[in-house]
Amino acid sequence: MHKAGFVNIVGNPNVGKSTLMNLLVGERISIATFKAQTTRHRIMGIINTDDAQIVFSDTPGVLKPCYKLQESMRAYSESALQDADVLLYITDVIETPDKNEDFIEEIRKMKVPVLVLINKIDLSNQGQLEVLVDQWHKLLPQAEIIPVSAKARFNVDAVVKRIKELLPDSPPYFDKDQLTDKPARFFVTEIIREKILLYYDKEIPYAVEVAVERFKESEKSIHINAIIYVERESQKGIIIGHNGYALKKISTEARKALEKFFAKHIYLEIFVKVDRNWRNSAQRLEAYGYRLDP
């Protein structure tokens, strides 16, 4: 009998959700950095075996929205509670279990299997972990609690095995050779944005959006024109840097990552433009592919 289902991943920022997503799928689907709010969209990664199809769905970290972009991000997380066959709630040994009580309350009401993955156990000891597991058992009595370490790849295979056991009997939802639901252009914008998150500090990475204007692919190469949008002229100057050095560094690092991702030679041109207050404009967010009511 074939099994298939949607395994939705939720949790707070900075607990390693995207890193775990990539390990579970076995491919680099979500960008993963040390900074919060890395994931802005809901991203699917698909595992196919002879007898199962697991459709993982990574969502933005749960947070209290301060502007419309964050409203969209929160809505993606909430939508993941509605259509899951199995829910993975990612936490770690650092955050307290009572964070985002309203969101946890919604999870408590769910009828589908819930797995709480406690990440970063390499930063804890046995006694501390036992206390944390007990706290989560009390908070979500119906959930299975599984300690993991994305860094050490500990228990990742066990999680995939348990998910397969919990999936409903079903034919596959996607073609067997499909890895994700996102188009190639999406991963170009994500990889460029990842380099911005890694290279710039403070508010700059969160005021940035990336769009692809040209994506022309041939057998051996891809020509890409991309635009980095910022909210203010001062941010544009920071992104470009003195004599264009900062933008050149971003372009070089992004090109290397894109060549690895697509396994083709990449010709990449990146421009910087100002789109004032785009994070609070429903019209602009929609143009960039966000939905305030996913």
C-alpha cells in the first residue's frame, strides 16, 4: 500500500527549522542562516520512495506581526495547521516551551499526529533535556517528543521513519521526480537573499526583497538579471557599498551558490532599486508573491 501526505513544519525563529527541513528532504530547499525571519514563504520539499511520498512544508517562524510582510508570514504559519497530515513543531533547548502560547493552544486542538522536535540537543545535557521533554509533554499531551540535532544529524532518519508510519494510505500528490513546488526563479531570489542575510547587519536584510527580471536557460548555462529592492536611498548605498564592493561580493557569492544549485554556468547581473515602504504595502507584497491571506 502506498502512503502520501503533507508534513507541515512550524516553530519560532532561530530554532533551526530550515536546516532541519533541508536534512529531512535531503536537498537544499530552504535558506538557512543564523538570523531570524529567514523564511518568508511556505516552501515545499518532496521525498519520494517506492512506497511513500512525503511532502514537507517549511513555514516562516511564528512571530507577532509588526508590519504587513510579517502578517503574511504569520498567516503562512497558521495555514500550516489547517492542511497537515502530520505536524512537526520545531523547538530547541534554548527557548522556553511557553513562548507563543496562543499558537501552541491551536496545536493542542489538532486531531492529526504532532511531533515536537527538540533541536540543538548538543548544547544541552541529559538532565536538562529530560526536564524539557517533561515540560513539552505537559504542554502538548498528544504529541510525540523527539530530541534531534541538525548540526550532528542526530535522529533525523528516525524522524523520517516515524513520519512514514504516520502518513495515511494515499496515491502520490506530485510526480515522482518533482522535488519542490517552487519554480527555478524562486530559488534564485532565495539564494541572493541568503547572501544578503549573511553579509549585512541590523535592519538591512529585513528591508530587502529580490526579484528576477530575466532567467534565460540553455543546455549549459543560465543568464540571470535580478533586482534587489530596498526601502530607502541610504539602504541602497549600503547594499552597493564603496565603489560597488559590497554588491560585487554578494553577486560573486550568489553566483557560486547558484552554479552549485543548478549545476550550470551562471551569468548573473544584480541591480539595486528603491521601493519605498514595500513591507507595508499590500499591493507591493502581492507583486512580490506574498499573500496576506494564504
